[in-house]
Amino acid sequence: MKKWQQINNFIGEKVYNVQGVLLFIILLGIAFLVFIQVILRYVLHHPLMGIEELLLFPTIWLFFLGNANASLERTQIKAPVIDAFIKAPKTIKIFRIIMVLISFIINCWLTYWAYQYFLYSIRVHKLSSSLYIPLVYAESLVFIGFFLMCIYTFTEIIDNIIKPLSEYKLAGNK
């Protein structure tokens, strides 16, 4: 169990750092593109057509990588109403495991459909309307984002199962 914790912490830290850097770069890119468009449109009165279309790609990347990052940090939106009604810690832990299992099943289902959509995007080879950029660059992140969320939710399941087991073993040894 300690081995799982060490592996999970090491991989989680590395992935967290890479995702953080990617999110920072994407945010800088979006801010730069918006800044350029504002300067061109409102200061120089010569807007550059296509920047709005170009913003589509990093915005989708930011959205889905941000969702995956929230799933990794376990800060995604939750509504733990059960904690208000149930006071027994053991029952709360069981309900949390059930909640994460349901989240995992839904994530797997959405990942499957995102994968099917990704295959469709590759097959159809859609292009953006004015710059003719392949939309698969944006649409692929729907699958990647859900896949990452699936992995992070799975690790949360393992953590929610291992932690009570290790607490039980520690209590049993005393």
C-alpha cells in the first residue's frame, strides 16, 4: 500500500507539473492573441481576420486540460450532500467510494464516446472555416481530456479503497 502511495505521488507530481506548464503556456497564448486583436482592431483600426478562429484551438485545450487538472487535484465540482445527512465516518467512506465509482463509470462512458468522435474527426478531416486548420487538433483534446479524467478518477478510487484499508490495518495492530 505504501508502494502505491509512492508511485501515485511521484507520477501525480510529474503529470501535475507538465499539465501546469501546458496550461500556463496556453493561457499566455490566449492572452497574447487577444492582446494582438485588441491592438489591431481598436488602436490601429485594422482587425486581423482569423484570430477568433485561431483562439478556438487553445480555448478548447485550456478547457479540457483544465478539467483534467481539476480531476487530478480532486477540486472538480462536487456536491457531497450525503455528509450533511450521515454522520458515521465508515458510512461516509462507503458512500464516497460509491460516488467515485459512479464518476468513473460516467467518465469511461464519455471517454468511449469521445474516442468515437476522435475517430470520426480523423475520418472526416474537417477544416476550420477561414484558416483551413484541421479541426482534429482541437477535437482530439476532447478524447485526451476525458481519458486523463478517467485515469485520475481511477486513482481516486484506488486511494479511497486503500486509505481505509491501511487505517483498518493500523487500528488492528494496536
